[in-house]
Amino acid sequence: MEQIKNGILDYLKDNSFMERGAVLKDSDSLTQNGIIDSIGLLELIDYICEKYSIEIPEDMLTPENFDSLQGITDLITRLAK
């Protein structure tokens, strides 16, 4: 799970969503902290699907699954099995 979290963090930093030295807790809101907007979220979803070779069902496209590192990591872990 740590590897997934680090991969998402690297993606956010590499694609200028976050400063390189920024710190983000697992439960911090990506939207409320201004890290990601709706367009950025679509790009992140595309990245996740490609990187982890998963298909995200429409009913799983919820704020709980995409608004924090923990939510994203849990989602990928469930779908990648």
C-alpha cells in the first residue's frame, strides 16, 4: 500500500499538482487543499487505470474514493486483486 501511495504522490508532484517538497497526510482532502480540480481528477483517474491496469466502475467514482491518498490507495487495492 505504501508503494501505491508513493506512486500517487509522485504523480501529483511530477504533474505540477503539488510542490516537490509539499507534505500530504493520507487523510488530507485533495480538493479542499486545492491540489486537484475536476480536470485534474479526470487525469488522475486515467493515470490510475493505465498504471494499475484496472477499470474503475462508475459507482466507485465517489468523493470518498478520490479525495484523499488513503481513499485512492484503498480503491486501487480493492480493484487490483
